[in-house]
Amino acid sequence: MVANLFLIRPHSLPLFTLPSKFLFPNPPSLPKRFPILSLSFSTHPQIPDPDLSYGPSLHKGTKPPLPIPLSTDQPIEEALIDEESFTRVFNIAALRVPAKDCFALESRLRGHLLNWPRVRNIGRVPGDEVEDEIAELLANNQNGEEEDQNGVVSLNRRVYGKSEGDGEPLSPVLYREKLAKTFDSRGYVNFRNLAKMSRPNQKKRRAAEGGDGGEGRRRNRKSEFSVLEVVEDEDEEGEDLKGLLGDAFQGRKKWRGSTRLLLLDERYGDKGVEELPRAIQAVVKEDTGKSMRPTIELVRCKLTLFYDYWQMNEILEALLPEGMIVPSAFETVGHIAHLNLRDEHLPYRKFIAKVILDKNKPKIQTVVNKIDVIQNDYRTMQLEVLAGNHSLVTKVVENGLRFQVDLATVYWNSRLATERQRLLNSFTRNDVVSDVFSGVGPIAISAAKIVKRVYANDLNPHAVEYLQRNCGLNKLDKKVKVFNMDGRRFIRAMFASDKAKSITQVVMNLPKDAAEYLDAFRGILRDRSKDEEFNLPMIHVYGFSKAEDPDFDFHQRIRIALAEVAVDVEMRRVRLVAPGKWMLCASFILPKNVAFANPVDI
């Protein structure tokens, strides 16, 4: 199949808030012999450009200088991409709203929200999620400071099991947690089920202990391609609740319960409430009228997008020299991405491969480029591994079947999957198929699930080995008979045997030379009686044509090879493989005059 570089996945991931000291740590030092494509950040403030299109861009936000042009003098094999160079910070505004009201307000204000691809309009603030019972203890209290103090004491009892000067024992839940932290061998005997439920796994325990270092805390998983940080006012009044609610609360003083952030349109990043659209002002006004202490407030945020956020075409456009065409597509064969780069891309092939590998993990593990046209009889390609795993052995799933392929020794083209399916749809369970150039068996094995019998042949011994392996892998080895012969010899041998009467379909999928092999059909039944009842096979032959009228050109080549003018052919254009070069499929019933031709006519 073909994977386009411009596709954007519709799913969104949650935003994560981290302290600012983890957003831009000092980059690790690298050996001097490694040239790094680096973009340094400038200290200039964010300046919106009205000419830029809506949405995130590498040319917006806190902008570093333009990328350093790649030099062909650099040792490409050792070149690296500085991923931190693609970090962008955007100053935006958000409405902090109660968690229970966030979805209703999102629907109401959707047209005024950020609405960026892969970034959710609703942001979460870590540590700002507390159970409803505890939230009630910190709710707005109109009965004076004495009751507020009583609420704090009750909260301490719930969180810590007891308050200052309170002799009450730990609650059962906290006692259970204390047991889990101090478990020994005796504990497993007395509380086996408790041990299984309470003991954290190793990954969670290492993360809690901070064993992965500062950089790991900054971005624990590769999927975290965006971080949302609330910029608090320094002069904000109120009691510091960080000690009460934990370090995850990050020192916020005004807390009114579980909240969410509704990210507003980027145009409102530096505006006050009075400058916002009337719809937003109406929401704030309604909230102010309901209570003396509003539950909705306007806050300033920093949205940071990392290298993982940007699409392949955006990264490549920044990496490649200005004016160069960005590679737009590649073929996927199992875990391998197969490129056909132009000459102008070759000096930058390592950078292109790394970006493709980064943006398609874990599905893509190897990136290769075809360095020469197919010129040998086995149709194998000369490939250069540009990035990732150097193994070219992979597994492909097509039509519900599994195929093992080694691109170093056999031929496979995922772009023909649709054409193969079209051909298979024309077969019936009464057919017997003869595949002259079967390769590793994409047509032969798929046809074996439909038809009565398949005879598959290929000249390449490596392809035959994988063909037999794939037959066993799909449990169809009893319906497929495998041969390793030259195409002409295979055709003549099949129709000279007693299998000739049963063959109803012949597939010749070797576009470069298949038409020239049609001469093998001339006179294949000359030793049989013309009065004998015989169903002539349907032949499907593939070929290339660069002619102005490719259909007529390919039809003429078929007539010449068969030495027969009256050949009724159904022609189909499969795909355009290159500018002005078509791949075609011609289907026709073998003419009787060709099959019973005299030896002198051969």
C-alpha cells in the first residue's frame, strides 16, 4: 500500500502540564564529529503574522532562526537532527471552568476555541482533580472563617487520617496503603490478595522514585507531543494549598474544585475579558451573576509543541533547501518503507529517512531507497538501507493472508494489491489457475482460497523457496503445486501434460517481458485432435507502454507475439508508473488458431 505524507490523523491526545524547568533542559553534549542540524531559540516575543494561515506552524510561536541549510560536504552517514530545534511555544489564553461544566461550555464556545489538529480544546491541570467529598470541604463557605477552619481540619483527617493534635487512628484505606509500602515476606503470607492489588509494578515504582532523570520527567512517553502550562499571576492572593493537596497541585492558591481549561482561539492570547467575543463575555457574565465568587476565570497559558507533533511534510520542508520538492509518498512492505528518491534528494536521503522512521514508528522499522532500476531476470531490486533495522525480511498481510518476503532476493509490489484483488474477483471455484511468474505467491496463494487448483511457477529459486513457505504459512500447500522453471518451458510443459484440459486461467504478471512469452502458446495443442472437446484458457498478461496510445501499442505487441491478427482483447490501464509510462493488463481467450497452429508456423 501507499502511505501519503500529508495525511493527518484525526485522533487527539491529552495535554500534559509540566513545570517550566522541565520544558527546556540543557541539551546533552554530543561528539564534535557529529554534525547536527540545529535551530537555536531567540528571545524575541511572539509576533503574529497576519499573512500566515490559521493553525500551528513552524513559522509561528516563539520562532528560532531559519534552519541551517544542509551541506552536501557533511558526512551524511553521521548526520543527526536536533529534535529540540522543532520545539515551538505559543502564548494562548484559556478559560478555567469547573470540570462538570466543561463539555457543555465546549459545545457552546466551539467556534471561539483553539481547534488545532491533534490538540484537544479541553486541557487538564494535573493535581486539580479531587473527589467530590473532599471538594465539598473546600467549597465556597459563606459562614465565616471559623467554619473554613473546621473544613480544613476535616480535610486533613481525610487526607492524612488525623489532624494536628488529633489522636484518631489512620483510616482503613491509608492503613492499607501503609501496609503495601512496608511489605515483607510475612506480609505475603497474611495478606496475599492485598499484596497482589497494592504492590506497584516496577515501571510505576521507578517513575515515582524519579529514576529516569529530569529528561524522562519532561517527556515520559513519545506520544506526549504537547505540553500545556498555566502562567500564574505572581500577586495572586489566597492561602497556599500546595502542602495540603500535594506537589502535583503546583502551588496554585485559588482552588474551587476540579477544573478544566478551555483553550481559546490563538487570536485572543493577549486580550482581556472585555476584548473577547460576546459569546465568551456572556458566559463569564452569567457565572459572575450566579455567585459572589466566580467559578470561571481567564488565565494565560503556554502551549509547547515538540518535534513529535509536527507532520512529516512540515519537518522535511524545514530540513530541505528552499524550493526543493518534498517527497510526498512511499511504499510500505511490512515494516519496511520503500522510497524512490529523485537525484536532488540523494544528498539528504539520511535526513529524509530519519524523519520517515520517526513519524511512523513502530509500524515502520526500516527505510530503504531503490538505487537502480530492475535489470536482472529475477526482478530483484538494489536497495540501500537508509535508517532503522538492516533486515529486509518482513511479513506482509494482504487479503487476509500472510506472506514472508525478503526484498533483497525477491520482488514485491504493494501498489498492485488493488489490481490483484480485481483479478481474483474474476475467478470462480471451478477454475484452475496457472501462474507463470508467481513470485512469492500474492496471486497464486490468494487464488488457492477461491479456485480448485493452482500451478505456480517462478524462475527465481529464492522466490520459489518463499512461495513454498508462504503456502505452508497459510495452510494452502495442498492446493498449490510449485515449479521452478523458465516461463516458456513451464507453459509448454503444462499444456503438453494431462493438466492442459483443466487449466482455465493463465496469469502472466511480468510487465517488462510477459508479452514476449506469448509465443510459447503457439501450437501448444497441435498434437491433439481438433475435434476433441477442449476449453481454451483465459490469459491475463501485463505489460508497460510509453506510446502515445498505450492500448493500441500493447495490443499490437500481443498480435505479433501470437502471430495472429484476430485477437479479441479486453484492455485495462492499471496505473501510471512514471510520467508517460502506463502499466496495462490485457485479458483474452487463447485463439484456437494459435493453440492448434502447425509446426511449420512456429
